Amino acid sequence: MALHRPRPDRERLADLCLAMTAIPSPTGAERPLAEWVVGRLAASGVAADLQVFADRRANVVARRAGSGGGASLLLYGSLDTAFPLAAEATPGAPGIGDAQALSEGAVRSGDWIIGAGAENPKGFAATVLTAFELLSDPRLPLRGDVILALTAGGMPSPGLPGRPETAGLGRGCLEFLARNAHPDAAVIAKPGDAVSVEEVGLALFRIRVAGDLSYTGIRHRGPVRHALLEAARLAERLEAWFPTYTATRRTATLAPQGAVTVIRGGWPERPVFLPSACDLWVDLRVVPGSTLDEVQAVFTAAVEEAARDLDADVSVERMGGFPGAATPRESWVVRAAVRAWEARTGRRHAEATGTSGVTDASILRANGVPTARIGMPRPAVPSPHAGFSMGVVHVDAMVALTQTLVDIAVDTLSRPRAEIVAGEPAGPAA
């Protein structure tokens, strides 16, 4: 007889995502949302730890103990949104469009939840939290422990200038791993309607292009190194180099990308002066098996070659990052995730290829935790917000992912630990 798989309540899940989206949680200020989640769990009789590691930062960790003899499975999500609160945003900075601009509050429009981070990370966190709540039912005959971790600092950001306490780059994940016994396996909920076993890391670099401090009214009186112009030329050269980097480092599923993501120089409040330097920031993705030092050496060589050709004076500094990592495809958690995906879709699973997204999965894997990444299916109807947006999520997509997470957990936690950790599976659980 097949084990019972509890099913999520559609409206309860929608209300949860709406409530979580309404609580601002930019990287560096996740604690209010973490406190709200702990309070919600407490109200339903589930004890959860608020793991505070900075004034405004905290993780949520909870455990539902099994009957004994089973493996431990971590259900993992993150709490922080990509963009800061309006009061902390860089004044006059362009670039945040569509639903990303909804930094205050959240709305429901039919089957869509709309607001800052409504899909990523709030929608994913809501599915993980809901799956954990369903699995916390003491009537479920689970041998192993299910662990919930909703962490701060999941966005790949070095933080606001001069404020290291706002950094992402897996800050909360590292704190979780330092404070808790490592689980036997993990499932992380992040974008992509497939099960993925490997993921890139990233290296963030700042290139400083030197120039001459000058004034528009006298630039014709003698040679002036124009830092902004030289930085723009260097950016163009690097954008032409990134496809070569990608082509030489592809794997079966990964196509590590690079991009010039920031150009910063001069003073909007003093626009008649030419600055003495201009900074370029570069995000370069790192495949498993490559170290940050190796990638930095390759990147620095490319920058220096371009600088010689352009007769530019440059320096390169690594500002942060972490390497990529992989989980063997034969790992139990990967196979359980594939089975759950196939059961839900009725299709044979195929891995996504050419991907370059980065999450805390690489940190979990690098610390010895076999990890499967899985996301939501595409909604049957188009999004009301065209283009890239982390701020729009469909309720049915969340329901589908939640059910998949529950099925993975029931499949895994109903078996003896030796079957999950060391041995081959012996077929479906009774």
C-alpha cells in the first residue's frame, strides 16, 4: 500500500506567499520575515529556531523528527530579495523595472501574486515552508527527520557599499552549516522546471581604470586620460571575450556566463569634471572543478591583454564569490527528485542544458551535502508582466512544486537510512 502524500491547500499557499511578499526582506534585512515565519510555525504548534547572526539578519531552522532509523532531508529556501528597500537604494539609479519596482507591499490579481520577490525568493520559500508544514503531521509514518532552513543572504551580492553586514553570497547558508549538523541530503527550491545536479559558482571582480582628474573647459589644453571612455572601450572588449570563456568551460548542463554589470565613475552632482578613475564590475560564473584563483588568473590575463591593446592603466580586484559544485546523478536525492518530477508531469525527465544560474546549492554541495535543485513549472497562461521578473508568481506553479517537494520527502524519509546514504534503493516504499 502506497504511503499517503499530503496535498497543499491552494488558497492557504497563495495567502502565505502574499503575506511573505508583503514583508520587505532585502539582503541584509531578513530578520523581520524570519521572525514572522517562526511565529507562524509556533502558532501551529511547530517549534522553530530563529538563528540570529547580525542585528537585522536571521535564519529560520526547524526539524520534524522521524520515528528513527531514517535519513535526514533538508528542505531549503532563501528569504532575501535582490533589490534594497527604497530608502536604501542608490539615489537616481535606473534599471529596476516591472514588478521589481513594487518594493512596498504585495497584491493578488486572480491566480497571480505580484510584488518584490513574489516568485524568487518568496514563492519558493512559501513552497518549502508549506511542504515542511504538511510533513510535520505526526500521523505520517516517517522514519527520517525533515529539516526546514530558510536562510538570509541567498542573493549573489557583496552588499551595499561600505556595509558588509548587507552581503549575500550564501552568508546565511554558511551560518546554517556552521551551527547545525549537516543533513544526509537536501532539496533546494529555485527557478527551473527540472532536477539539476550541478551548478555554477561565481567570481565578482572590480576593474579600476585610471584616468586624469580634469575639467571639461580645459581638456583641449593638453592630453587627458579619459577614464570613462577607456572603461567603456574595455567593457566592449570584455563583452567580446566572454563567449570564448563560456565555450572553453562548458559542461553537459552548464554554460558559464560573464557580464560587465556595473560601470561607475564621475559625480552626477559635479558633472563638469572628468574623474580620475572609473570602475567596472564583472560577474563571471565558475563551473565545478575550477577554483576562484584559477578563474581570476584567466580573467586577469584577458583584462591585461585588452588593457595593453587599449593603452589603458587598469587593476583587477576580486570582490567575492564561491566555486561551483555538483552532486552525482546516482545520488538518492537526485533519483527521488526525478521520480517525483516524472510522477507529477507524466513525462520522462530531461535535464536543462546551457544553464548559468547560481544559488546556495553550490555551497551545500561543497560542504558534502548531496543536493537536488528543483523549481516550478511554467504557468499555462502568460505572465501579466513581460520580460525578466522575480516579482510575479502563479499559484498553480507553487502548488505543483510543493507537491513535488512532499513526494520527494515521503519517498526518502520512509526508508531506512542505510538505503539512502550508502545502499542502492530496493524499490518503492510500502
